[in-house]
Amino acid sequence: MVSDDDDELVAVEVELPRELLAEIDELAVLEGYETPSAVVQEALDRG
């Protein structure tokens, strides 16, 4: 987790299975998430 005090940004590239991407899309629609990171975090937590 990156704190708000951290000035350095790091780019991360990942490959996700189609099933996980579909779950992310579903969560975004059903739960009304406002940021992509919140959607991804929820999907990963469900893991």
C-alpha cells in the first residue's frame, strides 16, 4: 500500500485472467465504485 506521503510513483503491469476482469466489471456496475483501484482491491480481496 502506498501512503499519501510517498512522492515516488511506480508503474506496475500485470496480466489478469478474463474471469477476474469480468468480476471487476461486475463489481463496478453493481457496487457503484468511483475509482478503478477500489474495484481491483475488492476483486482481489474476494480472490
